[in-house]
Amino acid sequence: MPEPIIHTEHLSRTFGAITAVDDLSMDVPPGIIFGFLGPNGAGKTTTIHLLLGLLEPSQGQAQVMGFDTRTQAEQIRTRCGALLEFPGLYERISAEDNLDLYGRIYHMSARERQVRIKELLTHIDLWDRRKEKVGQWSRGMKQKLAVARALFHHPPLIFLDEPTAGFDPVAAAALRADLTSLVTHEGVTVFLNTHNLDEAEKLCAQVGVIRNGKLLTIGNPDELRVRKGGHQVELVGHGFTETVLAALRARPEVARVDVQNHHLRIDLSNESPTGPLVTVVVRAGGEVEEIHRTGTSMEDLFLTLMKEEETQ
């Protein structure tokens, strides 16, 4: 197993009486998009600030790329890329001049900067607009450029804090596609803060769910859906009467049954076979035309975790 690129042990940060990050222990493997998922105010941004050494932990410790966040913060920041709350672009100059300036800060040669500018802007379909002043651009285009800037100096790890917040669905989908392409091409690790469940499900190989500063769970989205939400079977057909629903609810493996517009969704408590359930439906008078087996949605998983945390 490769060494984790991010490692935290009992990491905590308080602001007076408020605990923003509470006893956070986790490992993030290299080479993936890791989604740090939680509602607004959960502690996601504070965690990034701790990992970048912008904040001192109140308790615990963290290592990023092997460097201690307390004593080696400068080494971490010079080796990482980051896109935090604001893009931080210079809007009165062009896109290529923004990237060129960033490359100069990292002491890249003129040739390196030139090659890198073309490479990144081509990947996000902005090469033909490189001479335009950034202030004339849409928010989505600025954010794409800011992601490219975070990757400009070839960092092995980048932090992105809610990169699609406030975007319309089309712009968000475009930025996600560009991010996936860039990550695949660059081979970097991405620590992605988001409260967008669809975004986490589409982008992330692993997710951690946080609320009120506490890590509720961590793992592969598919594994978490099975672990927390069981499995689902969706039947499409007719005649899904109360008699059918009652017969299904009497089965020990059935956790919940819902029906809407000829779609019968059955939540299972374990990985049970589908055949017996179809038999129950048919014997109770239902007609089955299609069968679909899926895992619990990320939304259902998230809501389950929130409810569990509230009852503890």
C-alpha cells in the first residue's frame, strides 16, 4: 500500500467555544480525487486551512506529503496547488499573463512557462482566448483558469474548496469534466471540498463525510452505499397496490418500499436475491416489466449519516 499523501491524527481546531474540527483522523491515498463532503459550516474549509498550515491545530497533528503542518508549512504550500474561496486572478491582464506571472513566482523558465500555458489552456478549451482580459470572462471560465493556475507548477496535490459553488448546472458539469481531464492527464491527487452530492458521486474515488467538525465515515462511495444503505431493487410495471406493498414489507430482507409512477423501489437490508421479491409481487397481483438493481444513492447515504449523527 502506498503511503498516504495526507495523514491526520486527532486533529482539532477550536475558535473560542466553537469546535470547527473535532478529533479528525484519516488517511488520503495518492492519485485520486478525494471528496470531503458535508453541509455548509461542517468544518471543511477549516480542515484545508489546517492541512496547508494556514491555521495551527488546537490538538492533534497532520502530515501532508510527509511534511508536518505545524513545523513545515512552507514546504507544504510551495509543493501544493490550492483554489480556496476566491479565484485570486488579476482581471486586468490576459489569461496567459495570469499563468505566466504565477510561473515566474515559482521560478519556472520562460520556456517551461510557455509550454505549460499552452498545455493547460488547451486541455480546458481556453487556448484560443488566451489573449483576452480575464475580467471580461464568465465566472465559469475564471474558475477553470484558476484550476489551471493551481496545477501550473506541477504540484502532486491540489486543494479545491467548493469550486462549482453558485454555478448553474451546465457550467458546473463543464468544470467537472475539465477537472477530470486535467487530473487524469496530470496524475495529481485532489482534495475536494464540496456539499454537492452529485459532484462527489461523479468525481470522487473516495469520500469522507463530515458534520459539526466530526468525521462520520470515510471510504469508496460504492462501499459506503452498501455499508450504510444496503441495496436497492427497482421494479417497473403495473398493479403495485397496497396488497403488493404489504406483501413486500412482510419480507425480512426488505427495509423500505416506495412506489411512484409505476416504479416500485425496494430498499434491502442486505444483498438478497431479486427473484423471490419478483415472485412476491406477481403472486400479490403486480405485473413486472423491468428490473433494475442499484446501490443506495449518495443523497440517501448522506441523509442516513446526518440522521445517525443527530441521534448520537
